[in-house]
Amino acid sequence: MAILRAHGIEAPLPLGFEGRIFTRLSIGAEVPRPVAHFATFALPVEVGDFGGGAVNLMGASDIFAALFEYGPESVGRQLFARQGLPRSLAPTDFRPYVLRRGLGGQSGTQWFFTESGRPFTLYVVLGSHIQRSALVPRVNELIGNVAVSPPAQPSGLASAPLTTSTGAPWN
């Protein structure tokens, strides 16, 4: 099992997943925040924070997940009141209308939370709403072992993506 580690996020990748953890280049006074992408299909080079440019490539048995960190000013806000990354999702947590950009047949879920004093959202897209009962255990295999360290001192520097793959996408 390959393990991704960067920016205080550690993610063991189950067989068939690939992923990357990175920060975007800053624009103006913006402070770049970590983003992690995980997928059971080849991630294109250019992917939006929440899967734009990738989810349209998904097959029915594919999964895309994004872990997006918000700034420290979000800690303590009601939206991030949930403590801890969800470790186990249910098929009933997924809905077609949760998607940022609805693509026929897909299903999604989004969770806002604080983990180790850091505010995040977990956004997951399934290639098929109908197949969610078969796909959600794979999602849980991925998110069940993600670890987040407490906040580090901000450096303001962006980094190149750290990418790895554990084999062919799971079918």
C-alpha cells in the first residue's frame, strides 16, 4: 500500500487508488492551502479543487475524493463544528444533487469538519448513484486511514504535487 505524505496529511492509498497532495500557487495576498485528490482513475494534470476536469472522466465504477483545507479563520465557525474527518460513510449519505456540477448518474457527498485544529471539507463523487452500495466501502477504505497533523507554521510557499498510484482502477 502506497502512502502519500505532504502538508501534514497522510493518506495510505488502497489498491487501485492514486492521489496527490499539494498547494496551489498563491494569487495576490491569498495564502495557499493544502488540497488532496484521490481517484480510482488516472487524474489529469489540471484538476479543480473539487474535481473539475476530472469527474467528467469517471466511469460508473470510479471514485473521486477531495480533501480541501480552509484557512485558520474558519476554525470555530459553525460550518466546521463537526470534530473529525468522517471515517465511515453510508450509501444513504450520497445524493445526485450534492454534486458541484451534476453529471448524469453520478452521486456525491460533502462534509465540513475540523481535524487536529484544521478546517476541511471532504467532497466525494461516485461514478454511479445506482452502484453506491458497492462503491461506498471503497470510499471508507480510503478515508478510514487518513491522518491529519496539527497546523504547521505557514510558509506561504506552494509546492509541486506529490503523486502516486497503486495500480489499475478498481472495478
